[in-house]
Amino acid sequence: MSAAFDREVNDLICQGKAMDAFEKFYADDVEMFENFDPPCVGKDANRTRELEFFGKVEQVKSAELLAQSYDDKTGAGFSEWDWDVVFKGGFNVRMRQVGVRRWKNGKVVHERFYYKPAT
């Protein structure tokens, strides 16, 4: 079941509904990581962090899902993205990102984003 949920999260992100996916599928005790930074723990803390990020975005020029996979044995979903985002103030970032979601009981309990930070 989580493989279908993982695909649905990706579909919602492609539709510009990342926060809808977050509210529906993320566990109350979710841990989210940016690269190898310390985790942000808990749905409330991550909701705040996500809303702050989206509040800085002026335009998503494109968000292309390049590949996705799900491993039933480990409960992990993998997705590769190509992003082209303009932040408020006109700063444009083009980025390739890999996200790994770990699922438990139909909810995301761990998510890590791997990417090279913009310089």
C-alpha cells in the first residue's frame, strides 16, 4: 500500500500540492533532513519549516519527476527531481534532488533530501 501512497505524494508535488501531501501522509513524529543536517522532528515543526520555505518561493518554473522507485522490503520510496525555482527577490535556483521517504503504517516517518546546495 505504501508504494501507491509514495506515488501519490509525488503526484501531489507535481500538481503544486506539496502541503496537501504533507498533511495527508506524514506522521506526527516524522523526522525530515536536508542532506546531512540534523533532523527537524515532529509534524508541527516540519509544517512550520515547509511553510517558511514555500513562503520564500516566488515561482516554481518547473518541477520534473525524473524517476521514482519503491522498495517493499525496506518501506522506502526514492524519487529524483529536477527543480527550477525563483525565490522572492529574483534569485533563480536550478537543482537536481533525490528524496528518500521511509514509510511505516501508511505514513512517512523519515524523509531526507540529497542535493548539492546552490553556490
